[in-house]
Amino acid sequence: MNIYLQGLTMGLAYVAPIGLQNLFVINSALTQKQGRVYLTALIVIFWDISLPVSALRLPQRRAQPLPEGQTC
């Protein structure tokens, strides 16, 4: 059950900021001038692409199996 909750919280931590980011972009589109809206959208697009790409380029740690008889 501990692993399930850990995965659930990691998924929530990954998805929750996306909704807030969308609210920020929509709010900017409704309240700012057109030039500022495009600048905001370009900045968001840049970070949306660059952060996952940089995460893929990091060295991956491989999970090691636990010694026999040991649990999390």
C-alpha cells in the first residue's frame, strides 16, 4: 500500500502544476495586451519543452533489487 500511495502522490505532484499553469495562461490572455499574451505563451511553451528534455538527458539510476527477505 505504501508504494501505491507514493505513486499516487508523485502523479499528483506531476499533474497539479499543469492545471495552475493553464489558469495562468488563460488569465493572461483575458487581462493582458496581445503582445504580452504571445510573450507569456512563448515562455510557457519554451519551459514546457525544455524541462522534460533536460530530464531525459540526465543519467538514469537503475533500481536495484532488494536483498532477499528485505521489504520497503
